[in-house]
Amino acid sequence: MTIDIPNDELILDAELASRWGVTTRTLARYSNQPNGLPYWMVGGRKYRAVRASAEWLASRERKPNARRAVR
């Protein structure tokens, strides 16, 4: 089930988990982190905004430190 909101759409927590190939438990862990994955409770069900969730995930990308050149 989807709910349209301006510039985004809300989908059920389980549906986002299946799109990302993770479990709902993983999404719950992401939500509990400081500035965690955003969610909305609507009618006792947890929904996630598709675009906002993708932006949150992209903001967590880290690049490893460059390796030192061997002399």
C-alpha cells in the first residue's frame, strides 16, 4: 500500500525492506541510530518515504582512506 505525499510516496516498512534486500529488523536498527532512517506511523503501521530513505542511505556512504604509495 502506498500513500502519496508531496515529492515522495510512503510505502510499508516491509515493502522497502524487500526493495533493498534487507530485513525489517535491519531497517529498525537503522532507525535507532542518531539521525536514523526516518519513518511515519499511520494507523498503527510503519511507513517509510521512498525518496527520503534513499537520500538517507546515500548520505551514509563512506569512502575508505587512500592507501599510501609504497616507495
